[in-house]
Amino acid sequence: MKKNCNVLFYLFYSLYFVLLPSANAEYKKVNVVTEHWPPYIYQGDHGVQGKVTSEVREILSIAELSGDISIYPWARSYHLARSSANTLIYSIFKTPEREPLFHWFCPIFDSTPIKAYKLASNPEDISTLSALRSRTIGIMRSDNSHKFFLRNGFKEGVQLDISANEETNIKKLINGKVDVVIQSEESLLYRLSQQSDSPLDIAEGFVLHDNHQAQHCLAMNKQSDPELVNQIDTAFKAWLKQQSHKK
């Protein structure tokens, strides 16, 4: 009887450690790329932070995935997301042009309208697309707004002054080298506060992207491992339910 008890004990003991998830087990890893877009996404003291980054980290945690988040200029992040399997990108707007290129998880954050802005001291009209044709616009290379203007007949080196990042565009706005920048209001005010010692009044104009067009999305390379895509999809849906219960 004692022998049988010992056998059962060791059988149970073995099964326990086979079935028990290891506290030290590492999550599967994915690559995550993004851009500097404060206050939504920025490099902080403890890695990449921001309002939208927090949501992405929650989704990855639910999916039991870990990911090193890297900030690059938008054009590079977009290229990496297009060309590298198992790569996620955020925040990205879902457009008809981009839709077939990725697996999409939308929205991960509220809509952020994107508008044309000028310094309030500038008397020029920027309220319509037509008015913008005679203005100099600071635009970030390869982002959604850059492509919007190209589709509407605007020319690089004519109306469009191209930069690798929005900080450069805002410096040009402050120095009078461009008339207009294309931003979300919250991000523009944040960036202006970082670059100018005295408050600057701004005025908004033409709206490029609004409502569902300006939802923050998470997207994954189309050639990614289907198992990973399914993990993220399941986690995203669970995360959405959590968000609805918070409201």
C-alpha cells in the first residue's frame, strides 16, 4: 500500500511541474515599430511610453507576447512593417491604400483629427484645400498626410517642404520657413511647448483626417505567422471588451 502511495505521489508531482506554467517562461516575441508622436508615443526614462503605447503594451500582455518597441522616423518604421514578418506598427491610420497590406486591429485609441495649423500671427487663409495650394506646407516624409497632398496634386519643392520628422517642421513654422504644419492639436501644442520658451498662438484650418479616418490602429505585416496574428486578434478583442466595461 505504501509503495502504491509513493508511486501516485511521484506521478502527481511530475504532472504538476509539467502542467504548471513556469514563472520564468518568456513570452513569444514580436517586433514593434513606431514613430515619435508625443504625447501619444515618445521615448521616456523607462523606454517607449505614451498614451497609445500603454494600450499596445496591454494588448501584447493579454496575448502573452513580448515586444521590443523601437522608435524610428515614420518612413523607416513603415518600411520595416511592410517588409518584415512578425512586425507590428502603431499608430497607423487605416486607409484604402494600406488596408490590403496589413492585418488590422482598430481602434486602439480615440480618433485624433489631423488639421492644417499656422501661427495665429500669419494672416494667410488656410481654411480650404484650395487655399493651401498657395502656401508652403511642412510635411513629414511618407506619412498619410504627405500621400494625401500628393494625391491631390501638391508638389514636393513647390507647396510641400519635406522633413524626416515633425520637430523639424515645427522649427520651420516658428522660424517662418513654412506657413503651415499638419498635426493633431494636442501633439502640436506639446511640441511647441518643447521648442519655444514663450507660448505661441496657433490657428487651425483645413481638416485632412477626421472621425474614423483618424483612428489610432495597430497593424501587423501580412506575411506574419498566422498563430501570432491569431494571438493578437484574440487579445485585441478581449482588450476591447475590457475597455467597454470601463466606460
